[in-house]
Amino acid sequence: MPSLGADMEAGTLVEWLIKPGDTVSRGDVVAVVETQKGAIEIEIFEEGKVHELSAEIGAKLPVGAALAVILKDGEAPPAPAKPAPPAPAEAEAVPEAAEEALTPPVAAPAPVAPAPVAPAPGPNAISPAARIRAHELGIDVSTLRGTGPGGVIVLADVDGSAQKPKAAPPKPASPMEEMRKAIAAAMTRSKQTIPHFYLSETIDVQPAIDFLETLNDGKPPAERVLLGAIFVKAAARAASKVKTMNGHFTDGAFAPSEVVNAGVAVALRGGGLVAPALMDAMSLDLAQTMAGMRDLVGRARAGRLRASEMTEGTITISSLGETGAEAMTGVIFPPQVALVGLGAPHVRPWVVDGAVVPRNVVTLTLSADHRVSDGRQAARFITEFETLMTMPEAL
Amino acid sequence: MTKDEIRAAFLEELSRVAPDIDPATVGDDDHIQDDLELDSMDVLNLVAALHERLGVNIPERSYPEIATPALAVVYLDAALKSAAM
């Protein structure tokens, strides 16, 4: 079970897209996992043949749990998993890296999925299955009395407690509540750990709007380009020039990214937000950028985003669209270090060539991480973006 | 195509673009952006879907004329009739 965000603890397997005997290669979508941020397609980072699907549909698995066993070319299958004596049979909930399960038995005679050693019986000793069930039902394990060997809390104790009317479990959270929780966790962490600073500039986007009017005139809808695609393209170019805006801050250090994976914030109806990344945005021309964004928005609505898109963004662009407020000061998505907030275009009196004329302008607010950059770099990013807005045909 | 058929086609494409909207709950005067919260990308996807299904190429300046199901039926009906003439 891969981590699909710093705050993810577990995911529920909802669909297998492979079966034993299939050949898989790096980047293939192999499964769908339900997370707090909706259903996400999981890609594989191995090559080989599917030997076994270890996880069952519907299983809620902690990050790091083995999902499947993939054998490389010529690799012998591992010894069959032995049921570990003290723990109940929920072996799929065992945290173990998939790669370890791939090791041939000669090199590592360990069983594929050893269950964790049962904790020594004590006041709160609890079987793994009972712990998972208690977590699902929202039951505080310290309130339970164990009836298993040595007083261990077993599944029946949790279920028994859940059936008592006064200990009725809370209703499972709706997907919307789950998403709010995920956003709350990520945004709180961001505001508590990232020393944000902000620079703003109001930018004349009339050249871009005029350019698009000409470009889109007479084009069928499927080939039209939106202002949002110009923003993403310009932000990607600016990020590629100002390296301190593009990358990840992890383990106390900033790692700039060679490629620009442009996170595109998509508001979901009824609340909630996802920001899947348009991978390697610098390699795309304007039409490809637009096509990529349409695809991302469509899949965000249908709950078909990929794990890499959820975790590999290097900078986020959040645009309020074509109507609405004129400025937005955004919160950076950890572990990224910058977010470009763009208000909706507004017609304002503007000085062009010494004369006051009505122009469409947009206010850009760059949120940046002060651990990584200072005002000078942020100002340079904005200047790059603004320059590109004067020559949209070059994008 | 009758107006009822046009309305049904519009709602079907709308719910395809925005799978979380139940077409049965959409009112004739619901604004696709203000009430149904379609963003500009969704609107473009809807216009593209209508183009494919009905053959009506809606230019950007006419987007306000399909902003509600009621408006869209009038606009698409006129466009289909003028194409047939």
C-alpha cells in the first residue's frame, strides 16, 4: 500500500486490475484504492509476472502493507506464507514492503507475510484484527476487557462492545467528511511547519485573452484552449527558471526537481479539493497542456486519479477560474514549497502606453516557503510569469 | 428532435461531464456554473459533448445561452432547426 500523501495512514483496496499470471511493467495501473481523497489508481514500480494477489478486495490496509507478489524474470516463487500461530488470520493487514516479499526464499527464508509478534499480554494487549476493528468502529481500546489468552483483547471483545447500545459506534464518516479531514490535516500541517511568505502582483492578461479569442475562433470545442492552460504553462516555465519554487522539502532539506510536475487545483462540487499533477509540464505545448488538464479534471470528477499524480507534484497552480474573487492567498501543499494563486480576471482601468484603458487583469499571489526561498526569488518568479503573459504566442 | 429529447440529451451529457450531479434533481432554471458549480473546464467538456452528440458547435460567446437547461433547450432547438434548413 503506497503512501498517497504525508497524512495517509491506510487505504481500502477496491479493485484489482491485474490477476496472477499477468505480466506487468513499470507505470502500469494495477489496482484502485479508496482513500480519504477519493479513489486513486495505483501504479506499479516493478517489472515482472504477477505471482499472487495478497490483499483482498475490501481490505483496509496500512501504508506499507504488501498488496501483491511480483516475480522478476527467472525468480523463484517464495515459500507459501505460513499462518503465524498467535495472531488471527488477518495477514493482509501486516505492514511489510512489497519488495521484501519479492525476495526469493534462498536469499531470505522468511515467510512472505509474517504476522507481527503478538504483544505480551498486558492490560491493553490486543490482537491486530481487534485493533483494526476497534479503529474502524471508533472504539477506545482502553475501555475494553480482553477475554483472549492472558487477557488479550480479541475480535469478539470489540464486536461485543460495539453491540452494547450505550457504546454504539459513531456512524462511519461520509466520503465528504473524510476528505475534509484529509484537507484539515494537510493544511494544518502546512501552516504549522511551513513559514509562508507572499508576494502579489496584478498582471495585464489582455494579450492572453485576445490571443485565445483568435486561437479559439472557429475551432470545435474539443480543440479550444482556456486561460487556465496559459496560466499553468507560464507557471511551469517560471518554475523551471526559479528552482527554489519547484521541488520538495523533506527530512529537513529542500530537493529541487529537474522536471516541473504542475499540480492543478480542482475544486470538487459540494466542497473539497484535489490537486493532481500534470507530469513534466515543460514537455507539453499549449494544446497538450490543455488536453492534459481536461483529462485531469475529468478523472478528478470520476475518481480516477493516479497515485503518482497525487504525490509527485512539484508546485501547485490554483486558479479561481473565469468569475469570482480577484485574489487568493493560498496554502502550500506539503512537501511542495510554492503555490501560485490566481484570481479571476477583472476589467480594470489600466495605463497602457501612457493612456488609461480598460484591460482584463489578474492578481497573482505567490505563496512561498521561507525555509527555501526569499523575496528576491519570489519576485523573479512573478516577473518571469508576467513577461510570458505579454507574449502568450511564445508559450 | 423534440424539445423534450433535446432537454434529455443536455441533461445526460451534463451528468456525464459531472457524474456527481443527479440529473433528476436539476431544475430548468439552475445555472450550470452558479448553481451546479461547473467550472470553465466542465463547461468546455459539456460544449464538446453537445457538439459531438448533436453536431451543434457552440462558440464561446454563446456560452451564456446554454447557462441553464431552459436556455439551452431554446438555443439548441434553434440551432438544430437552422442546420436542417
